[in-house]
Amino acid sequence: MRGGVFVGVCIAVFVSGLAIAAWQFARQEKREPPDNPWRHVPPPPRHVDHTPFIPAGLKTGPEVTKVCLSCHPNAAKEVMATDHWTWAGQKVKDPATGKTIYVGKLNLINNFCIAALPNIQACSACHAGYGWKDPHFDFSRKENVDCLVCHDQTNTYQKGLAGLPKPDVDLTAVARSVGRPTRLNCGQCHFKGGGADAVKHGDLDGTMYFPPERIDVHMGRLKFQCVDCHRTQKHQIPGCAMSVCIEKPARVFCTDCHSEKPHGNERLDFHTATVACQTCHIPKMAIDAPTKMYWDWSAAGRDDIPEDPHVYLKQKGRFVYAQNINPEYYWYNGRGERYLTGQKIDPTHVVQINRPLGGPGDPEAKIWPFKVHRGRQIYDKQYLYLLTPRTWGPGGYWTEFNWDLACRLGSQDTGLPYSGQYGFVDTEMYWPLSHMVQPKERALQCADCHGPGGRLDWKALGYDGDPMFRGDRHMTGLVER
């Protein structure tokens, strides 16, 4: 009898233990953070050694491409449908004429090197093709596609004028090395936009080739390559800088991998409706390498100022660089306004070459961090629009230091009339930040934005004041629209 009771008690305890364990397991399952980004990161494809497929003695880029196309017959056609090939960008309606036009790198003006087309032989060193030296470049010739610029794994491939490989490149060795693109492939153009390292972007520079975790948690701690986030289909690479994108293109979003509410904290997750992930997780830009914040072309051409690539160059004028600095913050709904070549300006006001759209009443808009590059560049005093001078090459400003000649030659190159009268006007460009991401331990905290000394200008963002407060009444810390 006692033995039976004892056995029964043991069974009851055992069953109860199983029930408690199951309950605890269920609780753990329920408590598991909803944010599990690794579920969305596909494994990289297996590398294929191309050595057996590449013959010796390749002498030109087009020869290499022909070999590539023998096994990848659709590759060139796919590349030729991308912005990396056309530099044409999005189709938009010109508000002045009502005509549909392209807005891309090829036909837009910026406030860095100003315009690509008059200087195309130099600018096309970053084109995914071979031989673009003048307006007669054949965009339909498949052999002109450069496969190596994105797939070289030797880190010896270098392009020069007109996008042609430099003479000392061993094309056979490079072609045999090809593989999945790395940060070295992407960075040789994107980290050096604007003519040198760290010039154009506040969140892309040479430190991102092999960044430590303190520069970028994805690329440092987790060893991500660019294509882990910019996942490519048929050579179409998602992502588009606001410098050329007006409408929402196929972009990369944090929520491609992360939850919309990743924190497991109601107060923090409430912010995600109005605050971009980047705002808190990119607290600083240009962390190690200084980025260009101001470029004054009107000061160029002088011999009495000592040259320093971060302060002054005779060819380019005066600069201001900054390092490890706070971004500026604006509403952004993924769309922007863009100055179109030939649009009239008011030279008594700053010309916004682009600007983000959105506001506190826009359900698609969030507060984003930006680098804002400010400059002073040449415009036509009679026609009242920004000019497209030739800077590089014969007769260019960097050779002759003659703005009038540079503008006449640039007018011939682009077809934009030049009156013969020029001046200089203040401009600005907005660059949203999405790299140099920090982990939660180094993200912004409440006091960084709210309260005395917070980095956000709440009134400029459309609020009466800090939304954390209403008069003397302390609110919950939730950011409200």
C-alpha cells in the first residue's frame, strides 16, 4: 500500500515536473525576441574556381568579356539594363516642360565635381564599361561591359581613363580570380565618390574596406559584404542615392532583416513609427576619415594659398572637412526634390540641388540623419541656371584656370547655352546616412535627443518644442507626431 502511494507520488511529481518544464519552455518560446534577422540572411553562394575556363594571354577588357559571355550569355544584357551601365537614373516629368526625362548621373549637376558629361573620359573610370570617352560610346555593344570591376578578387584590377584597364593589370589573372563581389569591389568607386576617399558620403569611405566593429557593426562584427544587404537579382542592385533618386526606387531597408519593432520595449518600439533606425544607430558620421562638408569653387585658381587636400587646392578651391560629427536631422519619406539641369535659380538664395520630402503629418515620413554638403559653384548670370564647366582635359579649368573657357567648352559638351556671364552661388545637397551602424550599446540614448542640449532641433522639425514635454509636464518619452 505504502509502496503504491510512493510510486503514485513519484509519478505525480514526474508529470508535474514535465508540465513545469513544458510551461517554462513555452514561456521561453514566447519571450524569444521577435527580431531574428538571421532568418532573412541567405547563405552566400559557393565559390567556383574559374581558372579552367579562362585562357591565357588576354590583352583587353572586351576580350575578357567575350570569354565571360561564353558561359554567362545573359550577363551583359542584364548589366546593360542597370543604372551602373546607363547612368540615366529614374524617369520623371520635367515640371518646366511637362516632358518625361531621365534624372541620373549622366545629366544632373551636383555640388562636388559639378557635371559628369563634360568630363566623361575621367568620370567613366568608375563606369561598369570599357571605352566611354565621348558621346559616341556604343552602349549596345556587349563586349563593352566590364565584368571584372565587380568580380575581381585579386585586388589588383584598376581602371583608368574611359574606364579602360590600366596597362599593368594582368587581365588573365584577374579573370581567373572572379567571384562574389566584396567591399573592395564596391568601394573602389563608391568610397571615392567626388574624386577622392571620403569626399561625397558621410558614411562610406576607405575605413569600410575592413572596418572594426566600432565603425560598423554589420561589416565589422558580423563581416557582412555589401551584397549581403544589397541583394542582387539579374545584376540589378537595390539601393539608390538621393542625389539621383527622386521617387522611391528599389531600396535596401533595415526591415528587410529586422522587425518593425525590434527592441522588445514598448517605449523604444513606439519611436519606430516616426524615427528611422538610422537616426539612433548612426550617432556619428565620418568616424575615422574626415568627410568634405563645404567646397568653394569660387576660390580656385589662386597661387597665393598653400595647397592642402583638406583645405585648399588651386584646381578645386577651398574646402572644409569634418570628422566624427553629428549628422543633421530632417523628415524623409523616401522621395526628394531635385534641381534639374537648366532650371532657373534665385542667386540671392541658397540653391537646393536636392532635398528630402516629408514632414510630421506624412505617415510615410520618418526623422532621418543626413550629411548636408554645402558649396559655392558657378552659374550663368543671364540665364540664371547652374553651369556645367569642363574641368578635366584640353581647355578644362584644371589646365587653363579660365572659367569662361571652361564654361564655353562645357556648353558644347552638354548643349546647355552659356551667355558669357558667370558668377558663383551657394548650394547644398542632402545625403541620407545608412552605413556606419552602431550596436545598441552605442546607439543614441533618450538624453541625446530630449531635454536640454538634445541634438534635435524640434521646432525645425515641426514641433512646438520637445515632444517629451508639454510645458512643465513630463511625458512618457514617446515621440508623437
